Amino acid sequence: MQTSSDRHEYPAHWEADVVLRDGGTARVRPITVDDAERLVSFYEQVSDESKYYRFFAPYPRLSAKDVHRFTHHDFVDRVGLAATVGGEFIATVRYDRIGPDGTPASSPADEAEVAFLVQDAHQGRGIASALLEHIAAVARERGIRRFAAEVLPANSKMIKVFTDAGYTQKRSFEDGVVRLEFGLEPTDRSLAVQQAREQRAEARSVQRLLAPGSVAVIGAGRTPGGVGRSLLDNIRDAGFTGRLYAVNKALPQERKELDGAAGVPAHRSVRDIDGPVDLAVVAVPADDVPEAVAECGDHGVQGLVVVSAGYAEAGPDGRERQRALVRQARSYGMRIIGPNAFGIINTSPDIRLNASLAPQMPRPGRIGLFAQSGAIGIALLSRLHRRGGGVTGVTGVSTFVSSGNRADVSGNDVMQYWYDDPDTDVALMYLESIGNPRKFTRLARRTAALKPLVVVQGARHGSGPRGHAVRATRLPHATVSALLRQAGVIRVDTITELVDTGLLLARQPLPSGPRVAILGNSESLGLLTYDACLAEGLRPHAPLDLTTGASAADFHAALSRALADDTCDAVVVTALPALGETPADDATLAGALRSAAAATPSKPVLVVHVELGGLAEALSAAAGTAPQPAPATPARPEAQATHPAPPDDERPAVAPTPATASTPATPQGPATPPTPASLPEDAHLIPAYPAAERAVRALAHSVSYAQWRRDAADPGRVPAYEDIDERSAAALIDAQLTRGESLTLGTEETCALLGAYGIDVHRALPAPTADAAVEAARALGRPVALKVTAPHLRHRADLGGVRLDLADEEQLRRAYAELTDQLGTPEELRPVVQRMAPRGVDTIVRAVIDPAAGAALSFGLAGAPSQLLGDMAHRLIPVTDREATSLVRSIRTAPLLFGWRGSTPVDTPALEELLLRVSRLVDDHPEVVAVSLEPVVVATHGVSVLSASVRLAPPPARDDLGPRTLPAY
């Protein structure tokens, strides 16, 4: 697009779609010579006041010289970016590199003047802030380190854009102009500001979809039946509080309504609707979707739910059709759920939107659901809503999103919405792929600090669904799961486990620890529960058998005593039906359990029942799922972060309210156990399960999550080691990547790079001959080790490729001869000589930047534990000091480091420091894509890195720490 005289090709990687403050989208791209007419048209729509603020004088129109200057850029010293909607400019930003005297300059000058202009109709949408993020990223890429801007004092909006950005700034006032100067290196504050803006914008974009004031169903059939008509009927039957329209291009001109849809205006086109349309639900054949999207864009529709199939799930042609759909919708500032989506639901009484293929509206509640699969979405809604048969009941849903091919709106966007949604307390997600894993873990960590996030992942052992564009991971699934858990995600394996865990977290407080009391009227069921607790890593007390003759009063008394016990953190009640038991007996038992639990509302209670239909119904007898009043009994600090989300499912019971004078809760129990009718209708629910292992597994997830919450409150810090030479490391990396290709560093370069971060690698000298080996030993100092470095023998001491403690020349020559006689020629073996390190435990330290999981640090013991048993632990980078400590202790073979069976403990603090230094190296330099230290000998004092390799690659043009962008299409 640029002329041949320009210094750089058009930088296509600067193009990006961004979400604005109001939830709409805009396209950011470089300005080129082809934009002259667009620039003139844009400028004509800017008010005189805005022009005055930009040029400090009346400037009614741009001259030909101005247009040439503002559209001809070299993309190095002069850069202009535009924000566009519908192909037209709505805002521009540019920088010009300047020297110390303020005149135009070229590299190595590292300062530039920056200026903005935003169309008045679009001011207040956060466009300038988004453009500042993008122009700053461009400037850093081109070697510019500082921006300067001159602003009139009256232009408070633009001053606020700069001052709120979070960069380190200087401000001066001279000649009636405010001059701002600020560095472009991201700071903690600038990143926090950027991520807060991202959250607000993306949450608002999802809110516009879930809480529309008006909805049009495009493709609604003239008679009942078909997908489009079903969607229309479901929206109408759910009692949608806004305006509803039907759109069918085959509708005769004289028809104003559809058959059987009285009161719903019908039109041939969205353009014919008199009034705004916030959301369009598109259910027409894929070939007709572009026309429908164009009509929606022209009418100002804010978002789309595309139910139509025939996109990426259908193959390469469908994938290209999907990309075109996203590009078209974003050009109008619209976001898309789908295509191939099942739909969305919002049960808020102010909205009541069921724009889905689910024929029944779920009960309002406080559990958010996200499913990439329509079939799984149906299963989730059904499981949470139905009654009868196993672990059932009724639970409440706040919002439901089925994203289909998630071409645009993804789980990350919905998580941004749930983060500060007052109607959602627990988030359940079924994911088949994670499009932006780094962002997902960042958002998950923040969300999980406030409310539980439970995830089940499909397609774990194969490629993702055909409709999903995902990065391929090189890490095992177990590693990815471990990294997600570190981010606070409660990772479960099945849909059943997802529901089981969500119900417990939704209505019960978080446990203070792993100690579990077990009581019930079946010794066998109690023992099964005890074994299940041990298998899940909990610490169960011996089961208390109340015998089959136990009454409701007995249960009440036993539960009261267990909850009052300071050595108990949670209680599992097991119950078998007595012979001839009646529904009235079930209701009495339910009331007794709820009344007993009322005395200690800070401890979770679960019920394991077998074929107790009446009890299950009594346990789910709550009338609503609204947030509950705070209990009168003070909760322990660990349990105060409860999550009053409303699960009526899994036959949950109404959880306790404080005992009253009429139903005193004492360790001995009430004389007459209360019935459900004597408890408040808005009491909490107690979840009940048909099998001990399901209840205990849900409890184990709750225990782990509670511990994560406590740890997350004090995550530790990333140490700043004074001996780290970040600039030298960067210079070495730049010198190695001059050709722009990925490579593995040589031995000298590896040692130099690691040395810049205070990591010393034991020197190893090549020994192509026995004489060379002797000379190497003399240079290094004895005793030495002789080992082969051929790839097929590397780190294989079991094959005899290593000889240790060679104290003199004779031993060294004999060892050399043995190696070459047994394993091959020196050319094949590549032997080296290395000074002996102190004896200790051999370990492995690795770091990798995975395209799907992000940057991860791994640790394990060398040899069989890691290679045969897979005993490796992982943490997301950057790693804090507390995380390094837990990393060392989280492998199963960790006791070998701490004096197992009388051995001498090794220097784990030195090992933790090494882990932190490797983490810093990878975090500081995204070009470092892999580091392997193997083996690392951890001795009684200090660590010795005996072998190291480092792989470099050009950094990605944009990463999760760059400016806000939507996935590119």
C-alpha cells in the first residue's frame, strides 16, 4: 500500500480489533497513502473546538500538504494509526521522532511527539486510551523510549488520557501549553490500568449481548417449527422484558405478525424495524448470513448470536466463511457469539432472556454456565434443572452462554463479565479449547480470588473441535492441568464432577482445612466415605456409626457435636433409609440436619444418601436462590469468603439458619427436631449425593480451592537480584538473533547468557583424544568426571557413559579407553571433561514458552523419577519466592531432598534461588523460549549446574502484555 520510496513494508501485524469502553469494537490499523479521502472526510466531521485543541488555532480544513503529511509514513520515524468503524475513520494518532532540540530526527533518537484527534461523536468511548496503548507498542518496537505531548490546559480530556495511562511522567507548563513527557516502558501501574480497562470493556461487550433492550430473531419461520421460530418462541415464552421482533425476508408485504406469534411484530428486514435493535439472533442458512449481518450493521445492531451452522466445523471452506463473518461483524463494531451456537440465557427478572434452543427457562439463581458445546450445554442445563432420579433437584442459573465455534466471544470474555457480575457467585465452564491460554490463566487467577471457577476440559487427548482455532501445545495434559490449578482453576474430569463441585461451592462455606468428620446410620457407608477421604488426600476422623435405628434427633445431636468440634473442618453425613420409612420421616430428618448445621454455619456439611427420594426432596425445599443474610454466628476467617450461589441441584438441602428459642440447637439436640416448615424459606441449601466418592471428591476440590485462596492472599514476591545484568543478556540475545531465525545457543553463549543472571555452569572441556582429556583435567583441577555428550547417550549414566571421581592421569586414561572401547569412537561419543561437583541429589530445572500454555517452569529429580514416573512439578512464570518453595516440595520424591531415611538434607534454599533466576531470565526476555539445566546437583551447600542448553526465537509481535486486542482473523 506504500510507495517504493518508503523505508519499511506495510506493518500488517499492527492491525488489531479492540473492544471499547462501551462494549463496541473498532479496528486499529496504520494510515497509508490510500486513506487521503477518508482522512479528509473524518476531519470534516470533527468540531471546530476539537480542531482547535489539536492545532492550537482555528483550522477549519486540511490543506493538500497536511493530507500528504498525515498519510505518508515510513513506519519508523513517522507513524500514524487510525481507529475505524465501517471502514471510516473515527480517531487518529500519530508520532514523529524528534531529537534533543525537538526537530525531526531518525534513530538512534529515542523520543517522539504524539498527538490524537477523536471524532466528537465517538469521544468518551475510550478510543484515545486504546490508541495510546497501540501507538506506544509500535514506538517501542521502533526503538522509541519516550513520548512528548503538548496539550492546551483546557483540553482536560486529553490530559486525562495521558495522566491515567500509568506511565512514569513529567509535566511542565510553558507559553500557555502543558507539556507532558513519559517513558514507554510498561510499569506495574500501566499494566494494571490497561488490564482494568480491558476488563471493563470486554465485560461491557458481553453485557450488551446478555442484557439487550430489544431483540430481533432473523430467520423466524412464518409457522411454528424450525430453529428460528423455536428461538423466537423461547424468547417470548420466557417473558423477555424488552422489545421482540421477528424478521423473515419471505414474509408477504401485508403480513405484520407470524402465525401463532401474536403481539410480536414481524418484518422482512431489520432495516424495516422502527427503533433500535440491541441484539440480533441469526438463524438463516450460512449463505444468507452476510446479508443479514450487513442489514444489522446498517441498522446499528450492537451484537449477534449466530446459531447458523456450516462454518469452521464444516471444513476449510467453512473456516474461511467464518473468518469473513467475524471481519464483517467487527467492521460494524458488533461482537458475535457463535457461529454454530446453542444460544444465551439471562434469568435476571429484569431481563428474562432465553435466546437459546433450550425450551425451558432455568430457574433464576447465581451459577454462571459457559459451554463451547451445545450438547454439553443442554446436559448441564438439564442436570441443574430437573428433579427426580439420583442426585437431582433444582438449582438456579444466572447466565448461560453456549459459544459454538467461539469465533469471537470466548470463555475469556464471559469470565471478564462474571468477574464483577453481582448476580453470579460460582462459574462453571465446559471448554474444548482455550484460544488464548496466557490470558485465560491471568483472568482465571483474578476471578478465582473472588469466586470459584470450575472447569472441565474436553478433547484433552486429541486435537480440539474442527470449528475452533487453537494453538497446539507441546506439554502433556497433566502439565497443563497443573498450571491451571496454580491459577486457581478447579479442574475436574467429568460433567458430573463439574455439577457436584459447583453445587457444594455455591451454597456451602469454604472449609478451613482437610479434617473431615463422618457420621451416619450405616457403618459400611461410613467406611466407604472414610476410604474415599483418604484417597482424596483428606484427613478423616473415624466414622461415627449411629446404627440403623438412629432417629432424626440422634442425627441432630451427632451433627451438632461434630460441627462444634474444633478438630473438624467439614462434616459428611451418610444416611440409609430405614425399613418402612415415610416421606414425613424424610422431612423430619432433613429438618434435623438443617437445624443442627445452623449452629455452625462456617463449616460445610454434605449428605450422602442412598435412595432417599423423600429426603432429597426435603433437602431441596428452598423456595429461592437469592443471596442469603449473613449468619448470626461469626465465621472463622477462612470461611468468611463464602459463595452464596444458589444450587437447588444435587438434591441440596436448605442449610442452617441460627437456632431460635423455639428450636434450640445444643450438642444434645432438640427435644423435637424441627420440620422444614419451621425453617425460613430463604435458608441455605445442603447438597446431597448418591455416592460417597462423589461427595468426597467435591469436598476435596473445595478444600484445595480454600487453601489456594489463603495462599493467593500472600503470593510472595519476585526477588530483584542485584547481580542480574539484564542489558548484557539482551545484547547477547540480539546479537544471536540477527538473522531472525530460532536457534540453540552454543556452549560459550549459553554460559554467558546464564552467567548474566547469576547462574554458573560448570565448565566442560572437549576431549577428542585421551591426551586432550588429560590436559583438560590439568586445566580444571582434579578430581574430574569424564562423560559422553552424544545425543543418544546424553544423561544416560545407566549406559555407562559417565565416569566419576577420576583422581589421576592413569584413572582418566583407563576410563577414556573403556568408554571408546565399549560405546564407540570419540567422534561418535563427543567426550568432555568436567571438574567434579560436590555430591548431592541430581535434579532437573526446565523452562519453556509453550504456544498454548504460556511460560512455565518445571522441576523434578533427574533419572527415573522424572523420565519413568513423570514426577515433575510446574509453575507459571514469573515465579514468586513462595511458589518456588512450593515447587520444590510438590514432587512425590521431594523427601529425598529433606533427609529421607537418615540422609543429609540438601541446600533447598540455593535450589529455590536457582529456580527464581531461571524464571526471571525467561520472563525478562521473551526471546528465550526454552532453558534446560540437567543435571543440577543439589549438595549440602550450594548447587552445581553441570549441563545447560538455551533456545532462542524471535519474540511474538504481540503478547498478552501488549496492547488490548481481539483474536485476529
